[in-house]
Amino acid sequence: MGTDSRARAERILAAAGLPPGGLAGVRPLSGGTYNTVEELLLADGTRYVLKVPPAETVPGLRHERALLVSEAEFYRAAAGVGVAAPRVVACTEGALLMTACPGQAWDDSLTDAEQRDLRTELGRQVARLHTVTGPGFGYPSGALGPLAADWRTAFSVLLDAVLDDARRYRPWLPRPVEETERTLRAALPALDEVTAACAVHFDLWPGNILVDRSAGAARIGGIIDGERMFWGDPVADFVSLALLGDIEKDSAFLGGYREAGGRVDFDRSTRLRLACYRAYLYLIMLTETVPRAADEGRSRWIRETVGPELVAALDAITELSR
């Protein structure tokens, strides 16, 4: 392990009231795209995960400030309703120390039957998560300002931020920023139907869901990387849950979600809001290729895969807004 990493880990363990002398190893964890993530192994076998944000000079999107504050808020919300997720040990502006969850990232090694069972279990857990409500709408981190009293106001702030990022970084987009903005703003009145500020992870793609086989049958070991969390419309979580796809076709997830009390009716308003959130996420994915300095292969994949999905979402907004 690097000297700097060990010294940092020992300092954070000590600040959290844990014995820094018991640190046996520090191992970098892959998969993250923004923060530095490390596994801390103590001599007694206990594992923790440490997240450290990049230096302030590292370019990023406007909402990518104080992400660890939002992530800690997500884990506190999850703990309150028994959702499988890390538990916060210590959180400062400079680091987040949390417990380690069992399992490995969801991948293609799962059988069809395991996939169905896990999607059903995931539906139940997300439904429980969506019962948690916050004091207002928006990012708990305050990265884009204070929480708002209504969802349309809060989401307008989120949307303004990524549109500003697109104008600043000038990424490739399938449609001009001005046209994209006009289309998205046409959907905003539908957001007035959202009256409860629910806990939304907003990054629930398979890479952020750990699958644990330690007891035999595959089960969800943890929902991780809650740094994109906000208080808002629970329908927004359905975008990453069916990234580049259609959540209405995921009968296993929706069955578990409804079984655990989750309420969703894919009427015109819901589909309009969902199209709005799809467009928002795909706009982020296209824009972040510039500050992330994505290589040509990654940039081409984003253009060819995400670009058409952004167009489809914008077209859906136009059609549903008539």
C-alpha cells in the first residue's frame, strides 16, 4: 500500500475512534469514476470502505460537489428502513468511512432464474427506500443551493446546472442545447404532481448492486455508491434501474416493488416525468465525457448508445406534452 494512503487511512480511523494501529492493509477498489475508493482491512478481519473526493482543481459537473454528504445521507436513509447498504462510520467533507457490504457487483454470471429472484428482491428494497422522506427537495449536499419546497423548483435547479455544464464543456450532443432545453422545460408542469420528497438513489445500475453468495443462494448484499442521491420523485429511480431500457418490461422488479408497497401507475403523467428524468440522466452522461476526459472508445460508445436514447426521451416528452 502507498505511504500516503496508509497515513490517510490511519488518520481517518483514529478520528472515527477506531484503532489505527490495527490497520493491516489498504486496497484500491475499482469501478468508481469520480472519488478515490479504498478497502481498509483491519488485523481482526473487519473491513471498511473509505471514499475520498478528488482535489477541488479536478474538473467536474456543477452538482459534483460535496457528493459524500449526499452519499452519507443515502446510507442513513437506507439504514432506517432495513435496506442492504453500507452503514456510515464517519463522514467529513474530506472523507467518508463506511462498513463494507458482502458480495461482488452484479454481472452476467447470474442465471436467468437468479436474475429474476434478485430483481424481485431489489424491487422490495427500493420500495422500502422510497418510504423515506426528507425535509425538502433537491441535493442534501447543498451543492446547488438549499432544498426547495416543491419538486418542480428543485428539479429546475438540477436541470439548469447540467445545461450550464453542457454550455461550458461543449460535449457532442444529438440535438443543440437550446432545443434540448426547450423540450425538457415543456415537461416541468407534470412535476407538480410530486408532493413527497422521497429518497432517490438515481444510480441503481447493476454495477452499484452487490450480489452475495456466501449463504448459498444469490441475494443482494448491498446497494452502494449513493453519492448521486437526492430528495425527489421516486419515479426518477426507474431510469438507472432500467438504464438504456424500459422499466415497464421489468415484471420481476415491478412485482417486488408493488408487493412491498411501492406505488406506480404508468399513466401519461408518470411516463412524461420518466421521460424527463431519462433525458436528464442521458444529458449528464454525454456531458461528463469532457471533464472525465473519456478516451475515443468510450466517447464513441456514449455517442452511439446514449445519444439515441436522449433523442428518444426528448421525442417522448414532445409526444406526451401534446
